[in-house]
Amino acid sequence: MERDDIIEYSLGAGHSEEQGRAIRKKIYFVTVLLTAITTFEVLLGVFWRSWMPNSWHWVKWTFIVMTVVKATYIVMTFMHLGDERRNIRSFILIPYALFLLYLIFIAIWESQYIHWALQTFL
Amino acid sequence: MSGEASKALSNTVLWGGGRSPFSVSYGKLMIWFFLVSDALTFSGLLVSYGFARHSLLPGVEWPVGEYVFSKFPGIEGEMPLMYVALMTFILIISSVTMVLGVEAGHRMDKKGVVKWLFLTIIGGLFFLSSQAYEWTHFIHGSHARVTLADGRTAYLEENPHHGETIDPATFAMTIGSTRSNEVVKGPEAYKLYQNAIHVTSGANMTENEYGPPAYANFFFFITGFHGFHVFSGVIINIVVLTMVMKGVFQRRGHYEMVEKAGLYWHFVDLVWVFVFTFFYLV
């Protein structure tokens, strides 16, 4: 029996020629941005010792922030999660973020303890 | 891009009105759930890598990415991080061609989808062969760590390739680290090398010349697991491309399968962004 109460969401995903042009423009913008960030990261990784020899801490955090920026653009534009309904966005990002933040916290906390224990008792 | 999802709806019809509150099809929702679980796996791997690195025995140093990965195929001398940067760039570009393919699919442009999907597959294959080069180089090693009879650590200036004999006249080692200025040369140095307690050349699962054993283990597991994802991504893309060329999606009326394959492909790129940062840069 054919069901008529199911909405075929897949069919609604298309867009017109004009919308396509705007989307492509956005894609090219993100491409340039991602390439620029990666280039900067590599240059920083190779030359930071001669540019600013005593600031590894800052360089490291620059890398991490830039990576998160890149990841945001990939997820929001390339995987177009940014254009989906807010429900699905929260459904995917919030549980993941909660779990990951806790994992990072507990790993840093415990590894510091182990490092300290090795240093003190070995 | 997602027409259905951008339609304005009142909240009252979302749950009770027979509409999914997500406004995406079953397949797309499920690929997202799969990607979340896969992301958790990769997060677990990268966090455990960080844990191992952070809890390191005092006095043991973790290898520096730009010293370990400093070779470019076909070019003599040091090119720190350049090859891995090229790999990253290729993967980003293949992600772009994929999203352009998805966009073409939304316009029911079959020719465009075929073109962009084909380029994506080429990019993926390029990345895979680059990784094969990287692994070969990593396993072979370039300096070989030598534990001398007096307990000092030395590194060969040039690790001989398999089957090559060492010429004592041009033989040289650096003492302490690969970057140290303390260099011993010639037949005397070669004698020290022959009397060495232990020589670690390249990398395997139990020891490596770069640093603690965990370093190579994490390298093999994380980049290997990612490489396997790229490999299966290429296979999926080939299957989808074949279906596109046979006109399956044109008949179906939508190219959502390309979009789902695309989500997986972007995810692979996303993971590489993090692997690149935490393995090669930080």
C-alpha cells in the first residue's frame, strides 16, 4: 500500500540556477579562506622560531584557534549544517560538544597528575 | 541549499503535525548520526594522543613535527612540513570539488555532478598515494638513532638505504640530537658506530628513531585510521559516480545520495584538519 502521510524531504532539497550562483560564490570564498589559513599555519610552523623564538605557547594556541575556525567553516558551509533547521544542528553539536569538552578536561587533568607522579616518585 | 529546511514553519506543527522537526530525510539524519559517532572515535584517539604526550616521563622529549616530516619527493634537502601542507591542500580542494558536485546535484545538473565527483576521486587518490609516500619515509627513517658504547646518543647524518654500504670516509654523526653542532666524522666515527650498543633505524611498532615508541604507534594508528576513511570515501565516491552516470538519481528526481557521500567526504577532510594540527603542527 502506498503511504501518503510521509513527506519526501529529499525532493525539497533542490535549488534554482540563481540560488546556485550565490552558493557557489560562498563556496569559493570559504575555499580561499581555508587555503589562506592553512598557508599561514604552515609558515608559522616553519618560521616561528626565527620570528618569535620564545612564544611557543602563543603559537600553539594560534594553531588551535585557527583549526577550530577551519572546522567551523567546513561544518557550517561545506556540510551545510548552518543552513539546516536549528533542531538538527543542536541535536548533533550539543551532545558531541558536551562529551568532548569533558573528555578534554579529564584527559588534561589526569595526564598532569600522572606527569607529576612520575616526576615525584620515579 | 536545503530548501525544505529553510521553509518557515510554526513550532506547533513540527512534532504533532506529522512533520519531522529536522526537515531532513531519513538517510541524511542517519549519516549525521554515523558521523557524530565517528567523530567521537577520532576525538578519543586524538585526546589519548594528547594524554600520552602530556603525561610523558620527565626528561623524555616528544618529537617535533617539522623535523620528522621534512622531506619532499624529488627535492634534496630540508622542506619542513611542505609535503604535508600539500596533502592538506589537496584534501581541502577535493572537499571543494565535492561540495560543488553536491551543488550541481541540487540543480539536477548531471554533467556537473559527474565532472566534480570525478575530480574529487582524483584528489582522494592523490592524497592516498601521498600518505603511502609519507609512511614509507617514516618507516625507513632519515637519521637512525645510535646508542653509543659510552651511553651517549648519536644520529646519522644520512641513513643508508637498504642494501647500501656505508663509506667510512664520508660517514658522519651528530651527538645528542639531530640538530646538535657536535659532529663526529670519518673512519673514527664509523668505528664508534660499529661498536654501538643499539641502532634504531626508522620506525616500527616497538621502537622508532624519533622519540618515545608511543609516537610512532599513534602516528600509525591515527593517520592509518584516517587513511582508511579516505580509502573507503574514494570507494563510496566511485560507486556513487557510477550510479550518477547510469542516471539512477536523474530518474529518482533528486541527487541526495551525492549529498550523503559528500557529508562523509567532508567529514574525512574535517578530521584531517585536526590530525594536521595536532600531529604535525602543535
